[in-house]
Amino acid sequence: MKTVQMTFNEDLVDEVDRMVKELGTTRSAFTRRALKTAIDELKEKEMEQKHRDGYSKNQVKPGEFSDWENEQVWGD
């Protein structure tokens, strides 16, 4: 692991300290988890945008999926 120095305002540090005490973890572990979560969310949004862009550029043609329509029927 690499040590990184960061600057936070006091209110944020106080809130983090309250949370780590409640969770029984450390500032570092809490921050790693928060950063990982933020990165995962940004990557997901990026992928969703790529999918939207792709479907906008290559719109479904009429009848393109009609062969599969019967496969979607679950019955009674």
C-alpha cells in the first residue's frame, strides 16, 4: 500500500471520525472503501452512458428481435 497525504475540512474529519468509531474501523479503511465505492459508481455511470450512446447510434430496426418474442412468453 502507498501512503497518501490528503487535506479535508474539519467538519468532514469529525464526521468520518464519528463513522469509523461507530463502524469499528479506521480512517484509512473507511476512506479506501468510500473511494472505491465512488470509483465503482463513476465507472457504472460511464458504462451506462456508453450503452445509451451505442443504442442511439445503432437503433433497433423493426423486426430485428421478432424471432425472440416467443422466447419471452412465460405462459400461465
